[in-house]
Amino acid sequence: MSSRNHLTGSKAAAVVLTGATLLAMSSATHAGEWLLRGGVHAVDPKSGNHAVVSVDSAESLSFGVTYLYNERWGVEVLGALPFSHDIHLRADNSKVAKTRHLPPTVSVQYHLAPRAKIRPYIGVGVNGTIFFDEKTRGALADEKLSLDSSFGFAGQLGADFMLNDSWFINIDARWIDIDTRAKLSGASIGTVAIDPLVLGVSVGWRFGGH
């Protein structure tokens, strides 16, 4: 992992630890609630993510669970089925590889209007992205591609649109720091700075508390 990833990961971990401390302090007199969500997220890598190749967008089914320590503070875990990304050569846009990844993300959230019909929130946290099942074709058919796992910061904006006391529609947007070191047949070809915008739509269920 690069020094940049180490630094970013340390800062992100510090953010989560600080948030967790605030949550622990605020939970003494409040019963918790749970928010369960299921839907679809799209991962859209930034343009120019590598000098030679580019990583395309991908969509997958997603799911999340948030525990609210009180009406404003919570911790969310986001997961998904594997995302599958095509990789193209920038020179001629030919498809030369494919990879899959899992991007679990843990965020501390602050809910701005917890009793309104529309309930916006912000979140900060950490993401760990695991790449696997890399396959090559075309100009790289005889090469072996490998992508290192990534660990970095994640920022989030979202809102729950309440349908009744229990059910809601959720939309959210995240920026995630995902940098992976790429190798072809053991030789480094540098860092792919994916750094995607991640957009999601989900159906949610709220329960627990009092």
C-alpha cells in the first residue's frame, strides 16, 4: 500500500474513532433504532484514473444497516454484491481487462432533521475495497493483471423520504478514496486512482427504539 493510502487511512480511522466516542457519550439516555436498506448503487470512477487504462462504471445490488444511538447520531455499514468493471486502453478504447470488487464501507452519520418527512444526513468513514477475479483479453491477453486492495476515506450525503413511520425511500451519494496499485505479470504499471462517485437508491425499514 502506498504512503498516501497509509496517511488517508489513518485520518479516516481517526474520524471514525472520534465519531464512535461521541456516539458512546450520547447513548447513555437513549434507546437505539435500526435502519435497514436494500437497493442499487452505481460506482462511477473519476475520469483519467490512469495514464494508460481507464476503469468503467458498474452497478450492483446493495444493502446497508444503520444503528442510531439517538435520533441524530448513528453508525452505518454498507455492503453490496460484487461490482464488475471493464478496463479499457485509453489510446483506442479497446477492452483489455475486467475485474470485480467488494467495497464495504463504515460511516458515522449525523441526521439533520430526524423527525421530518424528509430526513437528510451527512456521514464520514472508511472504505476497504477488495479486488479479485482479474481477467485480461485483447492486447493484454497474454498478461496477468493484479490489483491491490485499497483502504481510504469515504464521505457521504443522503436523505430518507418517509412513507410512513416505518418505511422509507433512501437516496445517497458518496465520494470514496480508492487507489489500487496495478501489476502486469508482476511488473508495476503504477497506481490507478479510481476515486469514484457512488450513487444509490434504496428501500428502507426503520424499527426499534421507543
